[in-house]
Amino acid sequence: MTDLQDLYQELILDHGRRPRNFRALEGASRSAEGYNPLCGDKVKIYIKMDDDILKDISFEGAGCAISTASASIMTETLKGKTRAKAKELFQTFHDLVTGQPAQLEAPELGKLAVFSGVSEFPIRVKCATLSWHTLRAAMNGEGEVISTE
């Protein structure tokens, strides 16, 4: 199990240091901002919707490795998915990081499974879910800054 934990930690650190889709998205149809006052993480999610499909998604911001890696892997995972699939994955991911046993083996999570250990550190759940809550606000067209508090 240690090898798997090391691999997970390495993937989180890689995405934390070199986040994918880290940019303002030209022509974004929606965006939202999120803030985690506990850790100081800030994120802005940009999405480009085509009908009900997330054609493109990106983010900007600053935060801890878990927050940045979560946003990075989330953008990779959700690009090209439907709004319904994004909502479903949000719930599955949330269940994973909060330790809901039924979701620990969810195959559709892909790389997002690296966050399974977050449930052991409840203070880090908000770091991992900030970008997801912010994405939901962007998809819903909410204009207020989302806070994890």
C-alpha cells in the first residue's frame, strides 16, 4: 500500500507544481471565484459551455498543493463531459474525500482517486473540494464568491 500512497502523493505534487489548464479561458461563457479562508486558497474557474457540454475548462488562483492539484485534475477530467456528468462526478468526488465507503472504488474517478487519503485529514477536505464547489457555482451562473466556510 505504501507504493500506491507514494504514487498518489507524487501525482498530487506534480499537479500542484505544474497545474494543467492553469490559465484564463478566452471566450469563457461562465466563471466563478472561490475562497477557502481556513487555508487561504483562492481559485477562479472558467468554463466554456456548448449546449450542455463542458467544451473547455480552466482555472487560475493560488493555494496549497491539494487545492491546486484538485483543480488541475478536475479540469482534465471534466473537459468534454456533460453538465450532468460533471455534477455526478462532483458528488462522487465529494463522497470520496469525505470517506463515504461506497465511492472509494468508483472507476469513473480516474486520477481523482489520488485524493482518497484526504478523508483522513478532515481539515484538507475543503482544500480538495474548493474548485468543485466553484465549478458548480460557475455552471449555475452564480455571481458571488464561493466560500468553504
